[in-house]
Amino acid sequence: MGIIAGLSAMVSPVLSGMLLGITHGWRAYYFMMLPFLAILFTLAWFMMGDSQSDRAWKTDYLGLGSFSIALALLMVAITFLQYGTAYLGLIIGCLLVAAVAGVVFLVHERNLGDSKETMPFLPIRLLKLPSYGLTLLLGTLGGMFFSLFVYIPTYVHSVFGLPVRSAGMVMVGVGLGSVVGSWLGGLLVDKFGYRTTLVFSSSLIGLMALVITLTLHNLQLFMVLSFLMGVGMGSMMSSPLQVIAGRLAGPENRMQAIGGLSACKKIGTTIAPLLFASAIELGKVGGQAGLASYRNMFLVVIVIALVNIGLTYCIPFSQKEVADD
């Protein structure tokens, strides 16, 4: 599954770059999505079928809705923070409503508890397991890693002067790395266990970020290093966290546990741009982002990688899980 996702990440920058080069307009990319959406709908409708379960669950609309509102408004607030006090009213309003929605979400999910009718959007009771809570935190940090790649085309355009249409093509190396990393992550989990795989992948990401900070002026070397960083991200996000979350929850709660992990990844992806943008702003000279700005950005990645490694060693696996490793 990770390999397929990595292939899409590798192909999409090529397609979008070609469209921008041909049409010179960003709208073409969104028009291109329409036939893909039609294909997805057709395949899902006629080929996948409906999965059957012994238990008829009701959808947790309130949990899903309140979580979505909180996350969306948090993202809006973070987006407008870069403009300082110009949109202070909007930022405060979004944060307040997001906080209210977050409280509603937590209270509602806690009240659902072990409901036999409605499947909670986030299994709050699983958070009582230290292993699962730390796994969710690792998923959040992993989502932060992926947000880094939003800024890579800008970095390549600003530092090396590549046209905007060409800058996005740099992401092909990252996508290829994530393909390799997805396969490697599954292999490492089978051979060495979760902890070793997570430490390896986090160490690889942190090491590549460290080398990148020392060689930001070399585009060819950056391509190689970003490929290796993609390997680290693919190996971390594909197998280990999914396996840990699924096994901790057991067969009855596996869907909820993996869904909670996915939600935390999205939270990390939402929060991280504020960290990276702040790091870039601190390094600007004369209002322009240069090597110092992007060096700060990769230093943040190193810190996140170190926190990842520390948290991995803190996960208190049960005796059975250690034996499985």
C-alpha cells in the first residue's frame, strides 16, 4: 500500500509540472483531477463492493463533524498567523471556535465509551494505553515530516533559481524514496520489529536533514539526500505505526485505532507549517528567504527526528509484543 502511495507522489509532480508548462495556468491541475475522481468513483462503486460485518455500526457524525471543524479552523488560524495582527480578529475567532469544537469532540467521544451501536471516531479508551498514546504522538510527528515537502519546491526555486514549473519536479526523488522506504519498512518490521524500524527511519531522516543543512548550496547532492529522506519517511509511516496501533487495539478495535492514527497524522500536517514558516521567517535577510532560512527549517526537522527516537524508546510494549518483535 505504501509503495502505491509513493508511486502516486512520484508521478503527480511530473504531471502537474507538464500541465503548468503547457497551459501556464494552475487551473489545469484541478481540471485534471476530475477524470481521476470519476475513475475512482467508478472503481469503488462497481468493483469494491460493501464489506459485511457481524455488527451494524452507526456513523459517529458528531465526532467526525466536530473534529473536522476544529482541525479546519486551526489550519485557517495558522495560515493567517503569518500576516501578524492584520487578521487578529479572524485568528482569535477561529481559535475559539476550534477550541469549542475540540472540547465537544473529546466530551462526545468519551461519552460514547464502549458503545455497542456507534463506532467512536477516536477510541478514547485506547488512549489509556501508554503504548497507543505514544504511537499517536509519533504519528503526529510523522505528519510534521511530510509537511516539510510543501516547502521544498520553494526552497529549490529561491536558492537555485529554478523556474516554479521545474521546482516541483524535485519531488520525484522524494516520491521514489518513499516507494523504496515503504517496502523497506515492511521488511524491517518483519525482521527486526517495530522499535528498530522506527529508530532506523527517524535516524535516517535526522541524519539526512543534518547533511542537507551543511550542503544547502548543492542541488545535485540535495536530490540524493532528499531521496534518502524519502526512504526514511516511507519506512516510518508505512508499516511500523500501523502495525503497532492495530495490534494494541486488537481485532475488535483495529479500524478505530488505525483511524485515530490517521487523524493524528493530519493534525501533525496541520501544525507543522507554523513551525517551518516561523523558522524560515527567523532566517530572512532583508525580507528575503535564503540559505539561513532553509537551514533553520531543516534544523527543526532534526529536532523532530530526535524527539521521535526518544519517544520510540519510551513506548512500553507488553511482554507479548516484545516477544513478537
